[in-house]
Amino acid sequence: MKKLLRSCVWVLTVLAAAGCATSSSNLKPEKIGQGEGGFFGNIRIVSKGEDVTGKCYVLFSDLEKSRKAYLNLDASGWVFTKAKSGDTQIGGVLCTLGGLVKYNVMPELKGLEFKIGDRTSASYFGHVTIDLNHDASNVTGATIMLGSVGNSIAAQSGQGIPIVKVENKFDSALKEYQKRLGDAATGLKTVQATVSNGGARVPAAGGK
């Protein structure tokens, strides 16, 4: 019962945030305010062997789950944006899947933590692959009975533990960063943030 209640609260929280999503690639060094920092990386989301990244949103929050950024991913999975400085985590994703009957899969993630620096820096959080590992067999009935919230809760109840892989591809990310920002890229110091994945850490070293 407690697990179901927690799932319902998480579903409603993410659905409420969905209308406030912004582009995942909107970093402009001159627009970073006091108390904020830039960050970048790549997120790839897979469902049953299919890349569904372009159908997903990603939530970045502080360690108390207060939202820092809620982004609409494109098919490339690249993230270039800004948020409040300090300890940060990839708190969860929301993906709209299915054919005729659409449903939302929104696993809550844990342990994917990194630190956003000050307004003079852009922190690389890593290349993150998330396998949703879900079973949507109970979605159709819930959609008929309860609508979109119902199918979201049904999909959440069939959600397995997401399989997460974190890789350090800083050189590749730096090239993409420079390509996208052009001359503005020199306005920020790029650093490798330490991304944790359930205790396993991507080495943090080097920088620009």
C-alpha cells in the first residue's frame, strides 16, 4: 500500500511538472544568473530495445527532490542548460509510449548525483543510458477506467527497476559543446562533474 501511494504521489508530481518543460538545449553563458551554473551531458532512454529518447522528459532536482530543471529531450539526448548551483541529481524521467493507446512510464531514479558549479562553469554529468525495464500489459484497462492518470499509475505499478549505465565520454561531449555554442563556448570553464550511479562513480579529472 505504501509503495502504491508513493507511486501515485510521484506520478502526480511529474505530470504536474510536464507543462513546465523547457528545451534540453538552451544554454547561453550570458544568461546564467547569480547562484546558477551551466551543465551538460547526454541521456539515452531505451524501452524494450528501442531508443525512445525523443519521447521523454527528464527531471533534474536537488537531493531533497526540489525541481531544478525539467527538460524535453530531443532524439539526440543532448542536454545543455543551466540550473541552481550545488548538489544535483537526475531525479526521474517521463516517457510517453505506446501505439493507439498511449501511456506514460515515469521511473523515479536514485543515486545519479553530480554538482553544478558557479556561473563561470559548465559541469559535464556524463553519458547516461536508462533502460526503462517496464511491463505495460495492465495499461489498457486503466486507461478506459481512469484516463491518463490511471494509465500512468498502472504503468508505474508494472515498472521494474530501471537499468542505468553511466559512461565518461568527456572528450566527445566537449566537442558537441563547442559545436553547439560556437564562440560562446569560451565563456565558461568546462569541468567533469563526479556522477555517481548507485555507488559506482565516473572519474572526475581534467577539464578545460
